[in-house]
Amino acid sequence: MPQEITGNMIANNDDCYAIVVSRFNELVTRPLRDAAVGTLERHGANRDLIESCWVPGAFELPLVAERLAASGKYVAVIALGAVIQGDTDHHDYINHAVAQGLMEASQKNRVPILFGVLTCRTMEQALDRAGGKAGNKGAEAALAAIETVNVLKQLP
């Protein structure tokens, strides 16, 4: 049987986590941030080693996430935002740029940067994903961060 590497859901109490949050649509992003912090704590992370950075909008997430990842201080960076479709195609350009930027920053710095950016058609859909009937994607991103960090710790 082949060897399997899996990550558990227990955060090391000595690990630092960063959360970068878009202030735009704060009605949605603050509950995402709060759920991410609460989830990290419930799974063993030290509250004093969790740092949040607020940026104006989703477009600014990749640059700040990249700087946090490059610092060498954090085991993971969680990027949280909400891009809600309007009457133009603006959201398509923002969503693509943010996803690409976060992926490239993660690969460049070899630090997981978790994509917790909601890409919704309506504010109602966004609120549903920020603690409403569809759960909380901030909590899901925090769990993915813990698991990914624990997988990476086992790799050469």
C-alpha cells in the first residue's frame, strides 16, 4: 500500500497565521474574518499569534498577502474578500486578477495563501456564505490553512 501524507486539523500553538481582509463589503468580510480567527483558535492556534491586515478592496489582497508570505513570519496567509457582481463586467477582471495574484504569491513564497474570496452574484448570496445558510467560508479557509500547513510540515 502506498504511503499517504495527510494533514490533521490541529494548529500548532507556536505558529503565526496572517489574515488579510478586504474592507470593501465589510458587512460580509468582517464575519468571514471573525469566523477564520475563531476557527484557528478552536483548533489550537494562539490568538496572540494571529494577525489581521485590512486592505481597501479585493484587488489589494494579493500584494499584501505576498508581502506577509515573504516575511517568513507566517505559516499561512488567509485572504478574505467579497466581490459581488454588478451591472458591468468589472467583477470578472477583479476575480481573475485576485485569484491569479494569490496563487502566484503562494507559489513564489512557498507559503500557503488560502483563497477565501467570495465571488457572488448578489449580496444575499455573499451573506449566506458569511455565516448564513451556506456556512462561513472564512472558517473553511482557516481549516484549509491548518490542514495545508500540517501537510507541508511532513514534506521534504
